[in-house]
Amino acid sequence: LPDVMRLLGNNFTGEFRDINAVVNKISPHVPPDLLDRYKMIMTSGCPIEFNAETSRENFLLHLREGNHPSIARNETQVLKCMAKDIRHNYSFTLPTYLAPFLPHLFVTPQHLLQRPGKDDRLIYDSSKRYTPESTCIGMMTTTATNGELRCEYGTVLQSVLIRAYNLRITYPDRDICIHANDVAGAFRQLKSHPDCMPAFACIVADFLFMQCGLAFGTDFAPSNWEVVRRIAEILATRYFEDPSLRTKHRQYLDRLKWHTMLDNPRASFTRVKADSINKGVLDNQGSPTPTPHRFF
């Protein structure tokens, strides 16, 4: 299976990415330790460490028990979600009957999270234990306590609100537009190390899905994505004063659409006052400070 992933290449492994060129370009702005982590996850894959074993009985238990009931109730919809993964080269499929015979394979139950007004999300339930003695994949992987990068996106919402407060101090009568930094298939853009990939498989209907992109539900995926997230935030701030980016990305900027209520002359904004901590968004020379781009 690892050799199949390597043979497929393309977006299954991200082999088309020129990581050395990217590293050379961003190295003046990114701390060396973060840069080393970036090179590792983009060239070797994830997680940072994986050294585990389990019994044949435990594997067969997971194979027999299968997914959460939500998968069977929504099988057609789930298969459509998985088909999108296939189109993007995040996964490839094999017949389910091969599962007992594939070396180093482990299967983890899936759950379809459904919430009113939001898109359904397929969850890789890495913490599910069928019996007190069973071992789930989440018990085999590492977290921030064992070398993975500590996640800091829990502070993002607070910092966005503080930024909005300071914008209102500096611009008391201007509209404040907040945009969502959402990356499509964020975890999927990072790849498992081919030798680890078989351990993160799942089964839906009669298909064995071999997931090359990181699954939404593994405990190490947020830590690995944290590397990319921090670098993106750093670069967005560093390039704030580079006017050439407006020309370079004009085709995307021209696609932005603005709400008709903006610049409404009858709009009334709540007044806020500067204090010793919140002083607005201008520096000592009166110029705007770089806009922080915090990613959730």
C-alpha cells in the first residue's frame, strides 16, 4: 500500500510542490524551528512520529463493528462526500474484501455530523472504543505532549474581536469588514507518510478508503496544520506593505463582492474609547499597522 501511494503521486503525495523553492522564499520571514517543521511535514508527511502495534483480534473487532449508525442511514450522501475526496486525489479505494489480508492496515469508524444550516461533515472517530479492552487509533498516535506543535488557534476569536475594537477606535465612522479565512480541505492538503497511511483507512459500503490526506478526526492533524496556519499568518503580516501583490492577484481581488449596505450614510456606529492597552491601529508615525490575518 505505501508503494501504491508513492506510485500514484500527484495530489495523493503532493509531489508537484516545489518545497525547496517555497522554503527559500519564505525563510527570511519564518522562524527556523517553524521552517524545519514545515519542511518535514511537506516532504516526509505526517504525523511527526508513529510507532505502534495492535493485536489481530483488535483489528478484526474494528472491522466487524464498523461505522456509527449515521453512516448507514445516509450512505448515499456519505458516498458522495467520499467521491469528492477521490476526485481531489485525497484518497483511493480498494475492495473491502481485501481488508483482512493487507499488511499494517487499520480501520476506524466514521460518523456523519449533521447540524441545521450547515454542511454535513464526515468525522473520522479516532477515539471510538468498542470494548474497555479495545485499542483505537487515537491511542496509537502522538499529540502536543509528545513532539507535535501546540495548537494556538483557540485564541484566534479573541484576537479578531480585539482587532475589531481597535479598528473602531481609529475609524469611528467607517464600515468594518471581517472576512473568513477558510482553507478548502485544509487537513487534506497535508499528507500521511506513505508507510503510515494504511493505519488510517476507513470503510464505507463496499469500499475500503485509503486516506492519503490527513483525516478530520485524527488527534495530530490540527497540530500538523498549525505549522501551515502560523506561517500563513506570519506571511500575511510581513507582506502587508507590498503593493505588488495587488497587481499580482488582481484577478482574484476583482471578484470580491461588497454588500450594498456598506457606506450607508444613515449607519450609526457604537463609539469606543482608547485606553492603555487598546490604542487603535496606527503606529507612532500615524501609519496603519499591518493587518493580522488570524486563521481558525
